[in-house]
Amino acid sequence: MLIGQVGEVLVTARRKSRDWYLGGMSAVQPRDLEIPLGFLGKGSFDAEIWKDANDTDKDPNHLVHTRSRVSSGDQLRIRVALDGGFVAKLS
């Protein structure tokens, strides 16, 4: 578990081979998450992220898909809507 508070927020990561899979969800309130990527190890990774869109309060199924390049010294900054979440693949 990377971030966690019972009944509030959870962010977890799992690895398969060199790829990492992250998932997070939030309850009670929207929040801005800053997820440290120190667990990645050496090298850079392509981050593919599916997260809540800006209009999630009107359409909870509306997601935004983004891509970026990250390394272990970076942090993912993700806005999570009320009762929302995200998933990411880092490869």
C-alpha cells in the first residue's frame, strides 16, 4: 500500500515483471494525490493513466486517459473526485 487511511483513501501498487500497476480510490471528499514513485527502481517508464474527468460530478463514468514518462524520482499528481479513483500502468 502506498497511501491509505481507512474509510478515506487507498492507493496500491503491484508489479508483474518490469511493469507496475497502480490503483486508487477515494471516499468522503475529492482530493489531490501525490504518489511517490521511488519503488520503480532504475530507468524511466511510460505511464498510462485513466482517471476521473473534470465533469465527474455530472457523469461519474467519464474518464480521462493520459500518457507521460516518469522515473523513480518523480511523483504522480492525480486529482480524484468524490467517491472516484484511478488506474495506471507503468511500463
